[in-house]
Amino acid sequence: MQAQKTKENFSQYFIKAFTTHQQVIEVTITFYKEDRENPTVLDMFSKDEMFIYMGRKVKVFVMTYQDTLNHHYKMVSDEVRSLFYILRKRLEQQGIKLLIQGARRHYYMIRHFKQDFRAVKLVLGKRYDYDTAEIINIFDPENDFSQIATVQEQEEYFNQWVESITGVKYDGNKRVSE
């Protein structure tokens, strides 16, 4: 009998989700990293298409999803952020939303957090500052159904936020024209 290889950075989350009929369901999500030769990965920025790394070994993230309604997904990407948003889009097509902090409208996994499970609260007209920003674990529970947004709603808010900080300096959140 061969010993099972320990997966690098294995994480498992037991969370809740809800359906369009407000039925609460139990969900298990797992993440781990592994090296793969010529992996095929998902990329959220190319309209959720597949991308193949050729001729080399790449460290990838693997995510699995399982719920009490018998939905199962297994996805691979070079970014946690891509896996998170692609999973949520697929679940939304099934009428399912995750009851987690990372699904709230004003939180977004910005570029700096693409390899971990954090998101930052974005405030219109204000740049975020690492020292004072409200940063959350995306899988922390959120029990208020009304706080949960679709991925599209989060992306729209993110784009509004980007527009709102045009001309805002990094220091003191003052506009350049001031």
C-alpha cells in the first residue's frame, strides 16, 4: 500500500449557500496546490476559457466543490481568484449563491490577492490602504441573503470604484486637483 501524497497548502471550507428558492444547502470546497506538466487551466480574464501551459511544469491551484444538491465541480487554474469567480458564475447558472463574505457587493479580490483567499472592501472615491483597509477571508460566513451579489454585480461595482478613484492621490485619498 502506497502512502497518499500530502497536498501542498490543502484547505477545506464547510460553508452554506442558498438557492433561488431560498433553500439553504451545505457546501464543501477544497483547494490545494500541485505541480503539473503542461497543465490546462481556467482563466477568468479570457472569458473563462481554457489555457494550456506548454513545455513546462507549472504550480497550479486545484479546487473542488460539492453540495447537498449533488453538484460537483473540479477546476484548475494558476490563480485562486479565477477559480473563485468562475465557480460562482457556474453556481449562479444553477441558481446557487454562496453565503460568504467574498460574495458581498463591495468586496473584491483585487490583483494583489489573486493567489490567496482575501478580498478588500472597496469604497467609492477612496483608494484602499493596506494599513487601514477592511480585508476579509472570502470564505468567512455571511448570513444576510440581501448582502450577497452576483459576480457581475461585483464586477460592475469594481468598475465604478476604479472610475471613482481617478485623480485620487494615494496619500490621504485627496484628488489630484486639490
